[in-house]
Amino acid sequence: MTPESVQMLLSVALGFAIAGLCSSAYQLATDRLPTFGMISTGPSAAAVAAVPLLMLSAPFLIMRNTLLGRQQEGRRFEFVFLATVIAGFWSLMSGIVLVATLQACGVLAA
């Protein structure tokens, strides 16, 4: 396995871990589950504040909604597969951004 492959695999894992952490921290602080509907409340400070939370929590939310939809509604395999690919790609991108930010701050060595 090449070093680039290992770095991408770790970025995906880190992206999913941060997504779960952000979602769980929001749920702990507010006793509510975060949803994508948080930004559809209209122009308000709460909607603007929800954007960074949803950007980081999106892979977790996509997978949670997909798996619940599969169990409750019997969604097709193709839909579940596509949602998993989207969540994985989103997790990869947020993991890469997080690693690059930590490297820029000097916390991680390049």
C-alpha cells in the first residue's frame, strides 16, 4: 500500500470520526439530533451558525439517515450505495481539510 493510500484512508477515518464527534457534541449540548433542516429556518443567526456544524457532521448525518431509511422504508440497495459513496467522499474531503489545517498550525508534521 502506498503512503498516499494510507494517508487517504486515515483522512476518511478522521473525517467520519470528526463527523460523529460534532454530531454527538451537538446532541449532548442541546438534547436534539442535528438535522439538515436546521438551515431551512430562514435567515437567522441560528441558521448561519448551523452551517459549519452541518459541514462537519454531514457524513454522519447522511449515513444515519440512509441506514434508518433502509430499515424503516426498505430503500433500494443502489440508493444506499450511492449515499455511502457520497458520505465517504465528503468524509475524505473534510479529513483532508482537517489534516491540512493541523499541519498548517504545526500540530502535525508533514
